[in-house]
Amino acid sequence: MDVEERNVSSGYAKPPWIFKGSALYQIHLVKASTARAFIPKELRLVEAFGYTLGGFFLASYDDSPAGVFDELVMIAGIVWNPPTSCAWAARVLVNSNEACHHGRKEVGLPSQVARFSKKITAVPKRKRERAFGFLDTFGLGSTLSHPQDLMEVKVSEVDSAASANICNIQIRSDESETKLGKWMGPAIKMSLPSFSGNTKYNPNLLKYSCHIHCRVRPVSPAVVSNPLEDEADWNHTSQESHESETRLSVAVMLSKPIIALQFKDLTMQVEAPVVVHPSV
């Protein structure tokens, strides 16, 4: 692809845009058939054995051009951009009208206004079972963990005066994470390139980069559920009819997690997008 070096004007202050806070980045195995429903035909999906890498990015920003807000980025999959690859967002939910408008108009994201309801519950410890003999020697003798806190995030998409519950995300801290205490992991720097656009608000195909500086450590994957239907129902409906982008977005969230990373002391620098023209 040829990239035209023409910046897209922004409603925020002059780019780059800086976001600070914390996040959970969870990578899933997403069915290629689900991911293709979101990705333009001119882009080639990175896939193997019928799956691509997607997942979600759940962030809480305490400092940003739009002030304090929460964000859930549902990542459909990754597409080729030789010699590397870029992510493609299926849906972006934010509890900020300003952030939603900016995402739609300037970055070409499929942004929607949403409501984030958070609840933290303290869970009593449970004793570890030791009936597995040999396996227990290697720490595999029980599936019981020692949970400390359970945070549930309920995300509801808002459309005018109505709202629809999209998903519930349960984030559990277990004994292994508690033993780490206040250690937040090593400081890292990384860049996450992404494609966007091809929407009714911004029909251009765009490319932008997020430069991330944070402390990162692996954590237990969050458990995602839908309040009305289970994973099988969502995938079944998605495959048969593809009737709703919302249903397909939830199918991405309900796919199998393979790794979860906690970002602390997060500073994310988002560059202004550039217009991309497919090679002829």
C-alpha cells in the first residue's frame, strides 16, 4: 500500500494526543469469519487455521484531551501491512461524547457512546484442595484459586435515551497477583499500528500509530459474558445471519482468551492518522 503523507484535521488540540491512565489488554483467538465482517475487502487478514488475533483493550484514562473517561476497544483482528501488520477495531465504546466525536470524525473509528458501571466485590479466600497427589507437587493439584477482589464492569451502549447492555467483564485478582504486591512489572515502550476508517463518518482508509510507555505484567484473563445469551448463541447467530455488527462485536469479546496484560502508569501517544491508498 502507498501511504499519502497528508494529515487529517482534528477537533482535539494539535496532535499527537496524549492519554494517561491504566488498561487491560487481552488477546483472543477470533474466528476469521467473524473478523472479516469488519475488515475492508482490500485488506488481507492475518490468519491461521481459521483464526486471527483479536481481543479487547479496556482503558481508564485520568488525563486526556477529552478529560477523564473509559474506553473499550473491541479488536476484530490483525491485517497485513508488509513487512508488519496492523490491528482493526470492530467497535469502540467510550463514555465521553467528545471522545466519541473525535474518534468518528478524525480517526475513523467505529465509536459509540456507552455507559460503564463498575462494582468491586471482596471474595473470601478458599482453601486449596490437596487430593491430587502427584499433580499437586507441581502446583497443578487444584483448579481452585485464592481470589481477593472481583471487579465487574458492565458496558451498555447508549442510543439517545435508550441503552443496551453489551457485555459484562469480570476482572479477578488472585493470590499470585497479590503476592506481587505493588510491583507493577517492567517499564516498556511499544508501538501499536492500526488501520481505521471506511465508515459513514470517515470513508477514507486511514492508518495511525499508538506509542505506549507503561509498566506491564501478565494477569489472569478477564471473564466476558453477555447478560442475555451465552457464547454459543452469539456465535451461532453471527455465523448464520451476520445480522448485526453489535452481535459480531460481542462474538469477538466472547472468543477464547490466550493472554491478558495489565498496563499501569500508562502514557499513550496517538499520532494523527494518514490516508492510505491501496496499491493498484
